[in-house]
Amino acid sequence: MGEIGEEAAAGLIRVARGAIESVFKGAGPDELRFPAVFSEVVRRGVFVTLYTYPEMELRGCIGYPRPVDRLEVITARAAIAAAFYDPRFPPLEIDELKRVVLELSVLSPLELIRVDDRRRIAEEVTVGRHGLIIEYGDASGLLLPQVAVEHGWDAHEFLINVCLKAGLPPTTYLDPESNVYRFEAELYIEERPYGPVRRLRLEDLGARCSG
């Protein structure tokens, strides 16, 4: 499947908001509903990010880099986790729901970066296109593609920072025992709370925190 498009993204964001609203209404995990957005089963990784509106300050971001279930299901679960379980923030309050916008990052399949010389791994990373995951032992870290753009990092800085995100030394990506994956993402965001959904281009992003 190619790009999901704005119409499907709007459907997924409705699923995400509905899941958060269900929690406020007291629904338990077994009572959640995951309305179908696609006519067939679609499996993609996804991250849901909450921003305060209109300040556009990060309010939560959680996701699933691997497609562990159909896209509607993991979108709903990521939204709940971003709203209530991101350890960087207190749980979302019900009156905040009308003052946040939701952003959706729908991921491509992960691609393990293979190089003969680890010192050339940065040549396989394109800022403004790729996100990164590093895995080393039991540690792992992920940065979405937009993070490097927002911070103005080059590929080497991006690799260093994904190591730091994992709690690893900054040059762990050079270790042949580490696995570094790249991926792409489609970004969609509400123009205002409960408003229309539009596609975001990485090159159009302003400076803001994310990921």
C-alpha cells in the first residue's frame, strides 16, 4: 500500500480521539472500539503526537514502530499512551482535549542499514527523509524524521542523538553489535482541535519539539 492520504488519516485521527474520549468516559481496555478506516487490513507502524493549541508545544508522543496489529488498533492504543502514559508529562485532563491537536506519523517498514564500514553509516541517512532506530542489547531508541529537521541536525548528529535517546554512548552506532534502522513517515495533523486534517511536509516544519 502506498500513501494513506488525508481522508484515511482524518479517519485514523478520529479513531485516536475516540479512544482518548473513551478513557475519559471510563472505558476499560476490553471496552475500546476500533472502527475500520480501510477496506482491507493495513499494517503500518504509527506514532501519535499531541501538541497544545495554538502554542504547538509537545504534550505527549508514543507509538509503535512495528506493525504489531492493524493500523486502527495501534493508532488508538498509541493515542491513549501519548495522552496518559508518556512519562515526560502528567496525564491529559479532560478539559485539555479541546485544546490539543493530534499529529499522526505513519511509518514505512523498517530497513536495517547495512554497511561494510560503520564509519560510512551516515551516508545512508538522509535528513528530512529518514527516521532512525538503534538497538543494542536490551536498549533501544527511536527518533522520528521530523526531529532532525526541527533541530537542524546533520546525519552524524542525528545518529548521535538516537544513541543518546536510547541511553547509550553517543557513538554506539559505530559498534558492529548495534543495529541501526531507517524508515520514512507520512505526517498528518489537525489544523485545529477537532478540525480538518492536512498532510505535513518535513521541509515545511518550523522549530518545535517532537518525538
